[in-house]
Amino acid sequence: MLPEADSKLRRSSIQRKTLFPVFNEVFKFPTTYEELQDKTLFFYVYDFDRFSRKDVIGQVKIDLSTVDVTSELEVWSDIKKHTRTHDGAGEILFSLSYLPSADRLTIVMMKAKDLKPVNQQQSCDSFVKMTLLIDGRKIKKKKTTVRRATVNPIWNEAITFTVTQEQLGKTKIDIALFRHDLLGNNEVMGRCFLGHGQPGKGGQHWGDMLQNFRKAVAHWHDLMK
């Protein structure tokens, strides 16, 4: 609902393996009748997958000033195509997990999609470099193997770093995707950052890991130029 009635996210249950989902769920918003005249209700339909990637496949927008909400009513509406705007350099999927007993942080670099090759090329060779920073100091760098001639590379490689529990609150990970050049002129195509206090998905993913020690938590991230 916009303008927002509160900060609570309302989400239905997941209906699996069907093109005709039935929910029968009730959601409530704290608002007055007078305030509804200036509000718009948005419904987003998502395609959910096991890697926490939730793609918006459609949306419905209802201007509440045009609806009589003084009594219960049923509204049917066409689902409109949702166009996702993103000016970045593609997206990357990886999981995070932390094992306290071994002070081990594991990043499983899974795959990337929709990379933007330079000079209007149709494909590129790429790899990912991960840099561990603690208190702003670079501690360790590791990288994946090179995946060749694709804008949708798949790695499925595990990278580990030694980080104590006391250091987790001061740790940042720089995830940088590079275009591989045979002459050594590797170029950064996009990057994202993880860690405590990082804005957006970088901080959210880190927080999810801290709440689920020993469990791998996977998220998609936008790669920014």
C-alpha cells in the first residue's frame, strides 16, 4: 500500500506447482477511511525458487479512491507485466555460511546472469574475486576459475575464509566479477559488498547468515558498475 500504512511486509504462503493458485488469506492495514482516498494498493505476483530468487512476474494496482470499501467485495483484475528496471552489470548468486566451531566463513559462488560484455560483444570470459576486509584492512583475496564465452557463467565453487566470531561485526566482503583477458588486462564488470551495516541486500544477506549459523543461505545480488 502506498503511501505506506506501516513498515510491515505482507506476503502470502507459497502455492507450489500450479498455474491456478488459491490463497484464501487475509491481510490487514492500519488506516482510516479518509486516508484510503489517497492510497493505492499494489499486488505483486512472484515466481519463487529454492535459491531465494523471487522474480516479479506480474502486478495489479488498485486505486482505493475508486473502490467502495465500506462493505466486503470481490475484485478481479488483469495481472499486468512487471518490468524490472536495473542499470547495473547483471546479477550474481551465491550462498553464505558460518561455522563458529572452526571460525570458518564459506562462500559458495553459484552463478551469474545477464552480464554486460564490453564493446558490444555477445559473450565474455569471467571470474569472481572475493576480498576479505576486517576493520577496513584487506586480509585475504581468493578467486574462482574462469568461465569462458558466456554471459551466464556457472561456477558452483566453495571459497573459505578464517574469521572469528568477534571479527564478524567488523568484516566486509568485496565481491568483484572480472572480465578475463589473456594479456592480463582483467577488467571489473561489476561488484557488490557484504557485511555488517552494508546497505540493502549486502547487509540483509549477512544478517541472514548470522541468524542461521551452520546453514547455507543463498541470495541473488545486483552487480553494480
